[in-house]
Amino acid sequence: MSNLTASLALALSFTAAVPLARANDGEDGFSWPQWDGPDRNGVSLETEWASAGKADNLWQADLGIGYSTVVVGGGYAYTMGYDVEAGIDVVWCFDAMTGEEVWAHTYPSKIWNQAHKGGTVNTPSIDGDVVYTLNREGNAYCLDAKTGAVKWHQSLKEQHELEYPTWGFSASPLVLENELILNCGKLLSLDKQTGEANWASQDYGHGYGTANAFELEGKPVVAALNGNGLAVLSRETGDELYFYEFGGQGRGVNAATPVRIDDALFISSGPRGGGALLAFAGDELIPVWENRNMANSFSGCVRIGDYLYGFHQNVLRCINLEGEVQWEERGIGNGAVTGTQDRVLVMGGTGEMIVIAADPGEFHELSRVKLFEEGNYWTKPILANGIVYCRSSEGRLVARDHRKAKDGK
């Protein structure tokens, strides 16, 4: 029996949470309605797409600077950007296939250019006929998905006595049944119809990652990695159920969403930190392993099969569930990954979008295209209905056509 199997045998099992939305949404095709997708794991169930896209971009747009990811649903693509000259955040809605602007919602905001050029960092969330957004200053909005009209607005910093993190509030709204979960150092549960608070947790320190949700012993819980460590809270009350210390300046920034690994959670921090697999045992989280083989600075890892793919600082790596490096590829630069059933979409730090096979045996490149010449590329590439959406920190969004031709190629 491996150390992993033996350790997990101690853990309490928890059941899979009901996904927010089906990965295949019927008439609308495949959606990507929120950060980390419909099943909140960063992996799409879409299979009928070509590894190599068409030669030319399907469409492109200038959003304003930032790192917000695209979400797609109902035929529309939503994202955010920052207009430096006007000093405003912009929530954009485009036709997902043509790039035609449908609407834009704006409001004043600071640039937040600490150690980089700044701009938006949060990703919208689609929920039926509305879109939820949060920005770096704690402005939470519910907008009409078709018109951009404001349904409600809450100023969370003042209401909940929040402290600004160094780079502002960076997490994205997590939509769960009738509530929104927002990670602002404190975890907040808001009624999604009104924006009024259900509960607010204690302050877990500066953290930048979106929370994850699942069921533990039949009870709904949320987990978030913040500046002080990993907290697992009751969704019903906000009470702390588990905590694992995983903080300090020696690690760098805790920004990655916890990844569910069967009966455990994988967490990672970079650039100077590492990763840990934590199992639920009694009333505590215990480390199955903890090492420095995967230090995620920004968007985190995706699990495909029994392996994790992600950026260890500036190196793309694959590790197994015992924390052992299977392979690494240098020269790509620090970027972001999204998974499918058998492939990984990689947005590299050199401005190249690369598709690789989800092959733990070797780095197996399937396609590569240069998309951007300047900026940082920490934003996840998103696949929806055969279209791949990529953006640069300078504000250029490109949509690439990866739909298969009628002959299947």
C-alpha cells in the first residue's frame, strides 16, 4: 500500500457536490459559466475540438488592462478590463462567436498597479439571466446578463470592515444555489437575489484565490486558501470546521483555488512555496505529503486522471498524486492552464498558447501559436463550443476557432 493510500484511509470521505451547471448545457452547447468552469475543477468535458486552431483569430477585442478570465454562457462571453485613461473598471459582454459588443458596464476604480501594471483581476460568474462581478475594491454587482442593467450593488469593504489586500480583492464570485460565496480575506455568504449578507467569517489574512465547494459528511462546505492557511467552513453558518496553517512571507502569495483530490484537498503557493495534499481525519486536516515540487503563483493546477498539471514558478510541470514530478518543460514562462478530458490548454509566459496531451509520461506538444507580443499571461485560456479565449495583461482578448471541420479534423 502506498503512503498516499494509507494516509487517505484515515480520512473521512466526502461526496461529490452537485455541479452548478451541466458541462453540456443542451441548446446553448458547452458553457464555462464561472471561474474554473461548470464543475469548479478547471476541466471541461468538451471533446470534439481540434488541437490546432484556424490560422487567423476568429475575433479580437481590446478590454483594458488586467487579468480577468472569460466566462461563456447563453451565446455570450463576459469578462472585465480597466480603462487607464478614464480610471474605470469595465464589465464587457460580447457575442461569443462574432465578438460584437453587446453591452459594457463601467464604474470608477483605482488601477492597483503594485509590482505590475495593475488592472482587473476578478472573473464574472453567469447564473441564468444575471451576471455577478466583484472588483479589487470590494464592489459587488448583480447585472442583467442581456442588458448590463444593475440589479443590485453592494460595497463590501465598508459593510464588513474588510482590509484591502496588497493587490485588492482578487477572488471571483462563487454561485451556489441561492447564495454567493466571496473570498475577501473574510469569506462572505451573500443572498444572490439581494446581495445582503447571510454570514461573514473571521479574517484569514490576505488571500487572492476563489473558494471551492463540496459536501463533507453530507453537509455543504466551502474551502479557501488565504494568507494564513486553508480554511474549511460550514456553508450554513460560516463556522470554521477545519484549518491548516499554510502561510507566511516565505511562501509568497496564496492565490490558487484548492483542488479536490478524492477525499483530500491539494493546495499550493508560490513563488517560493510549494504544495501539500491534505486529508480529512477526525477533527483535523493532516498532510498526506508536503513538498516544493509544485509552487503555483497564480491560477493553480488542474487534475486530469491521477495527475496534476500546472506552473511551478516559471516551469510547466506534471506531478502525480504522491507529489512526485513526472516531467517538466522549461522556456515557456509563468502562465496558466485549463484542462479537458485528454488535453491541457497552456497559456505560456512568452505569449504562446500551447495545447499538450494530458500525458504523464512526457511533455507531448500538439500545437503552438504565438498570440501576444507584450504583457503578462497569467489568465487561463478558456474553451467553450470549440472556441478558445485568451487574453494578455495589456488588454488584448483573442478568440481562436478550434472547432473541428466536417471531416473531423
